[in-house]
Amino acid sequence: MNKELFVKNIKNICLAKGIKPTVACRESGAGTNLINQLENRGSIPSVEKVQFLAQYLGVTTSELLGEEGPHEEGPAQPYLVMRYNSLSPASQDKLMTFLEYLVAEESKKNMSDSDT
């Protein structure tokens, strides 16, 4: 197990999801001190702790361990929802207006592509 890659993946996935790594470790049941133990004590986590953390973060254990790349293309939906919910109501309205504009533009583009 590449512990440095494992810790890096935990931190990157948490950053992308807007979760603090210590919170993810605690709430998943992997243990609040997991990252500290990996970085400073050279501990190797149990399979169970890796599974708990992967499940909590919504990734496979292989992705978390760095054995394979992420399967998603673009940000995960829960992340987008979390970011949307963090906006003020006025900003949410602006975002929805812009989103509807983008959808309309894509629809126009698709219609003109199908006419050719």
C-alpha cells in the first residue's frame, strides 16, 4: 500500500466534495486520527477502515487506494448540490437563469446540427 498516495487521495476527494478529511474519517467510522496515524506513525489501516471511508466518500476502495482512476466525468452530483445549497437565494436564482440559458443554447445547437 502506498500510504502517501492514499492520504493524498483522501485529501483530494474530500476537497472536491467540500468535506474536511478529519470529518470524513470520523463520520465514516475510520477514526479521527487515521490520517495522522498514516503520516506520522507509519500505520497501515485495516481493510474495514478503508472500506468505511470509501463508502462515505462515494468512491471505490481501489480509487481511494490509487489503484484505479475515478470513474466520474466531471464533478459528482452531490458536490454540485452542496455547492448550490451554499449559495444565497439570489445567487441560486442567477445560477438557474444561467443554466436555463445554457440548456436552451445546447438545444438550439443540437437542432441546427440535426438539420444538416
